[in-house]
Amino acid sequence: MTGIALIIASALTVGLSALGVLLWALGSGQYDDPDGDAERILLDDPD
Amino acid sequence: MTGAMTLALRPTDLADDLSRYIHRRDDGVFQFEVAVKGARCANCIAKIEAGVTSVAGVSEARLNLSTGKLTVNWKQVAASPHAVLRRIRDLGYEAQPFDAAASLGADEGEGRMLLRCLAVSAFGTVFTMGLTDAIWYGGELSPALRQTFFLLAASVATPVTLYAGQPFFRSAFRALARGRTNMDVPISAALILSLGLSIYQSVQGGQNVYFDAAVMLAFLLLIGRYLDYRLRNRARDAARHLLALQSLLARRFKPDGEIETVAARELNPGDRILLASGERVPVNGTLESADGGGTELDTSLVTGESAPVRMSLGAALQAGSIVTGQPAVLRATARVEDSLVADLARLLEAGQQTRGLYVRLADRAARAYVPFVSGLALMVFAGWLASGATLAIAATNAIAVLIITCPCALGLAVPAVQIVATGRLFQRGLFVKSGDALERLAEIDLAVFDKTGTLTTGQPVLKNREKIAPDILELAATLARASHHPLAAAIAAAAGPGPVAPGVRETAGAGMEAMINGRLCRLGSAAWCGVTDDLLDGRLWLRCGDAEPVRFAFQERIRPEARALLAELMGRGIAVEMLTGDRGEPAAAIAAEAGVANWCAGIGPREKAARMETLRQQGRHVLMVGDGLNDAAAMALAHVSIAPGTAADVSQSASDMVLRGDSLEPIVEAIDVARKARRLVLQNFALAAVYNLTAIPLAAFGFVTPLIAAATMAGSSLLVMLNALRLARRPA
């Protein structure tokens, strides 16, 4: 019983933090320019 | 006279006018946004960003390739927005200041919102599934533990469904508020009812909860919704691009002869406006004066014909034309909002509104489906009550009917087929911008083509080559190779590669000259060569010293695949028509060559749009294929439209599909795929209906367990997905 409670609690924690990271990434504009990001990886660093 | 005045402009005259595009952010940084056109690849990003960052004062520049928007920041040092625009244009890209206020449409955040909902529902699906699956397969769970699991699932599924269901709730609410129904009405009902029923069951300690079904339903449908959004995303703001074409600024003569820079919208009829070479005519007007008694204009916006047209004094100039010859003075006869470009923008908007009235297949299905299903649920409710069941049991079974008949498969059926179809067409070189464009394409019975640039390549070829001696042609080519003028390019192409005469001088709007073997040779317009010619444009003359001048005539070349394409269309029961702004004689020649019986020549953008309207009223479903800015309004009015990849930006935005390559051939395949996709969608509807109809008796008589509900949902979704994939495999 304690095992199940622990498993569920940790599953919730992990799931929620993954969701949180994704929502943060969305909010900070990391999905705003998928086309540009695909091309930018080909650019050399300016320095 | 006019050249000197152009130079007398101070940069500050212009700077004030752009200030409304510059925003000061809270952290004190100034932000200037530019819409950049033509950037496609990593190189463009690097070039533009590096170029703009090196403009004095600019601290940061970042280009968003997906939206084509360049954000330029600067701090205390004021950078000149004009320097930024000039730098981008120097790099070879079109740049317009981006009016953030005008473009902050309601759908700006839609993609982000859908992604957020998708992420939340994915999390909810996995989590509730884990909890509820344990209950179905672990029969040994004690009732107390089971209820704990249910309540846990409820605490996750409730906020998740309410959050992730927002796109459906909003759309359903909008439809109901207008007294209509759409797909989202039964979807929202199923989501809310299954959630409510499940919460009731968990609290009561019952067995049947549908948390996983509700969350999974939202998840699957959001996938369909997001795919649909990605399809529509690039199809936005055609009218806005067109309005951006109106020149923002104009140079007006003050009564004392001084020049002032004003915004184009401040111009009044009667104003005298200075037009330099390369500038767009801001308002309709007449040509008042120009060096050499006239100038040349690129009127492709107005007529769609790419060859420059010579205008003499007193001629009427239409807004949107570009001066390619001598600088000129224009006397305005209309205000900006009464000028042609604004007219086109209005037509375009009207066309898009008409098209907005198109009812998608899925929504048509929903209109029949919703009353049927709600009626059925009511009957089940009444039936159970009449046979002596309690209110709770009657309600439970009625809700079970609504859940099991939820058009989950329908919501997925259409986007799944459309994504597969557009993916297949993309590989063949056709970019489809919206899903319902395919539905509309499947219905067409008439195809209307523009001539120049659509049925023809748009580049002139030499017509009377056999009448010109080879040495004369080569002589003309030594001059022509130095020029980018389309007619000169045609001569150079006819002669093949070779040398350029030393010291060639080109006079814009007139021609070229050089000393060859001690003789002054001139290639250009009739006036330039001192010849009288009844035709003002479309011909070049060559005159060397005292020798007899030689005439070069040109014609358009039909696309090699055009004739076969039109025959294929007619073979599919689609009539063909040609509309062109060109003169009757060349139009007749091209029509005959392409095999078009019905054609109309010498008509402008308004007449083209009017023709579309007439055809629509006759009940025809028209496919319009066009490339010019002058076709944009007609294309927006047509049932569905396709633009070649070489088309003007506005036409590409106004069209539903854009050809990526230079060939028209994918059009036939597009029609085949669209018709096939329509069949598949209908099949999917039938499949989903059969699935639901089998499940309805089970639900009505109270046999639907959560396991059956989840299985039917996943099963029917899987079935329609697999059916959709057949489109990718089999040739249409």
C-alpha cells in the first residue's frame, strides 16, 4: 500500500515536472519558429 | 529636373513617418519589426542578421523564418529604421515595416494554445490510463482502494479535461450562440457529460468511470485540431500583404515648389507627386510631366502583363504600377482608399468572406448527426424511465449513448485524410494551405486560367527570328546581353552565349547604345532608334549608323505541359476557360495553341473578379489558376485557387495551393487526390457511423462498460487512421 502511494506520487511528480518544462518552453517562445530553428543548426557560431 | 530634387531630400524627412512602427519596450529597448520576404534558408538568416546587426546602433536582430518577421532592437543609440530597411533591400530581400497593431490577430496565439492543450491532455491520458487500467485488469483490488484510485484519477482528469477541452468548448459555444451546431457541440457534450458522470460514479462508489475515455478523446481530437492548424497557419493575412504594397510615403510638391514627404493616405486629388524610377505609384492619377515626354511603367499589378508599358503625358496611371523609366510628376485624381490597390484589397477580403461561408464536410455531417444523437439519448432516457428504472440509471444510460456516439472518429477522420493527402501532394510539388481547400478542389467543374505566367512561361521569346540575318542578331545580342530587360534577354537567349559590346550604355525606359566598328548602334524602343512605329511597346528596334533599322518582334511561349494538362482536365469532365488582361490577338494565339475554346481578353482585375461572381451565381464551382497580382481578387473569389511558385506574393497568399516547381502538371494529380480524399473521408464517416450504430444498442440497454467505451473509441480512431493511410500508398 505504501509502495503504491509512493509510485503514484512519484509518477505524478515526474509527469507534472515534464509537463511544466514543456509549458515553460512553449511560453518562452522555443516553439515559435520551428522552420528557423531547423535551419539555424547549420549556421556557424558567430564568434 | 527631377533627379536633383530627389537628392535634396533629407533623411529626417522620412524618419518621422516610421516612428509609429518603433515600440519602446518596458526595459528601455527600442524594438522595430520588419516583414522580410524571400528568406528561405540558413544562409538568408545569417546574411540578414549579420547585415542588420552591423547597421550603426543596432544591438540585436533576429529573424523568425516561420513568420518572416525580423525583430530589430537598439538601446540608447538611436539607429535609423531606414538604414535597416535599406540594408535588407540591398541584400536582395523585400522589406516592409511591420505594423504590429494591425496584425495582432486573434489567431496569433492559437498554435501555442493548441500545443499547450495537447501537452496537458497527453499527460492526463497517460496518468489516468495508468490508474484506470489497473482497476480493469487487477480484479483483486478492494473497493476502498478502487475508490481511492477513481478519486485520484478524478483529481487529475477534471482539470485536464476542462483545460484541454477549451478549444472545443469555445467553438461549440460560438456555434450555439449563432443558433448552429458543429462537430464541437457533441464533442463538448461528451467531454463534459463523461466527466460529470464519472465524478458522480466515483463519489457514489460505483464501477463505471470514463476518465480515461474523456481525456483520451480530448487528446486524439487535439491531434486532429493541431494538424489542421498547421495546415492553415501559412494561409493568413493575404489582404495585409496587399495593403503593405501601397507605398507608405509620397513626395508632394508644395505650392512654392518645395518637396515635402507625406504619408500616401494624406494625398488629395490635385496634388502633384514626384515619382522616381523604381517607385510605386501611390494613388491613381495622370502623368503630368516627365523627361523625354513620357515614362515606362511596370503595370503587372494592374494588368498582370510583365512587359513594361510606355506612358505618354496625360495618360492615366493606376496605383500599384512601378515606374521603370524616367522620373515623372503625377497629378493625383483619387485618394488612396479610392485607388486600385485598396480596391483589390477590398475585393480580396470580400472573396475570403464568401469562402468563409463554405461548410466543411465534417460540419455538414455534424448538422445531421447532432439532432439524431441527442434525440436518441432522449428516447433512451424516456424509455428507461417508462420501464420503471430510477432517474440515476436512466440518466447514466442516456449519457452512455452520448459518450459512445461521440464523433471522435469523425473529428479525426477528416484531418487524418487531409494530412496524408497534403503530404503526398507536397512530395509531388504542390503546397496545400488548408484542409478544406482539398474538399473544395474535389467539387470543381470549371478551371479558369490566367494567360501570362500561368499558361505561358511569362518570358517573351523572339518571334521573327527567321526574318533576321544571323549577323544582325549577333550584333543585337552584343548590346542585349548587357541588359536585364525581358525583351533584351529574349534576344540574348535567341543568339546564345557570346561577347558583350564594350562600353554599352543603357538608358532606362529607352534602350542601349554602344560604338561598334565606328558606328553608333542603338537597340531599344522605336523612339530611341528614331523609327515611327504604330505599336508603342512589345517590339525592339536595332539601328546601326545609317543602315536600315531592324525590327524585333516577340511572343510569349506556352508552357510545354499546358496543352496536355488542359486535355487531362477536360477528360475529367472539367471545363476550361482563359482570362487575360492582354490584348486579343496574342490571347487568341495562345488560346488556340493551348486548346482553350472559351477565353476573354483585355480584362482587368475587377472584371476577372466579376466573372468569378457570375460563375458562382450560375452554380459553377471554379478552380482559378493565376499568378499576377491582378488575379488575386478573382482567386479569392473562386471556389478554390492555385498559384504557380513564380506568382506574386499576394497571389500566393490569396490562393489555397501553391505549386513549388515550375510545372503545372501537379494540378491534375491534386484534383485526383482531392477526389480520392473526399471518397476516403466519406468512407471514414460511414465506418465511424457503423461503429457507433453497433455500440448504440449496447449503450442504450446499459451494457457499456468503461472498457467497451475505451475500446470503441481507440478502435474506431485506429480504423479511420488506417483508412486514411491508404491514400499515401495507392496511386489515385
